[in-house]
Amino acid sequence: MPAGGIGSGVNERFVIAFSTFPDKEIAQKIARELVENAIVACANIVPSVESIYFWNEKVETSAEVFAIFKMTAVRYSEFESRLRKLHPYDVPEIVRLNIVEGAADYLRWIEESCGRR
């Protein structure tokens, strides 16, 4: 496979994004909508994380649900825009990481899944 192709070398064709949600039901509802609309190929929901953060001039602790989203880079702006509209938080966590390398067949599946519409 040539450099920069699926699965090898530095590329910005695929991304992972993280977000947290107040509960599992909201995370599932949003994740399902994003997958059904081919914005993301997959969402992994981690049902329980403890978040410690600074908000409104004090340190807070909350139980949250963590979600990992996999998508093509071309879908990212739509993902961020849609997530902001659907998310209940005033300032939702939306963090993007480029996938530098990965299994070629898995990355191809992401590409095919996000290209369904």
C-alpha cells in the first residue's frame, strides 16, 4: 500500500472524537442518530466515568458517560455541528484526534460506513 493510503503513513482521512454526556440514554440517543445518518461509522459508549472539572468558579465532580466516535475527516464538521445542536451541555466536550495509522480493513469500513448516503 502506498504511503498515505488507507492504514499507513500520516493521513488525516479518519478521525476519532470524544464527548461526555450526563447519562447513558442521552448518549445512546445521540450516538444512534449520528450512526443512522452516516455521520459516524461507530460510537462506543462507556457507561460510567467520573469527571472532575472547574466550572462556575469552583471544582465540580460528576458521574458522566463517555463516548468515542469514529468517522471520516470529511464528516467531522457535520459531526461537530450536529453534536452541538443535540447535546444538552452549555459547553459540550468535543475533542478531535486524527487517526495516524490503523488496520486498513477497519479504516476502509469507516470510509464505507460514512459514505452510505
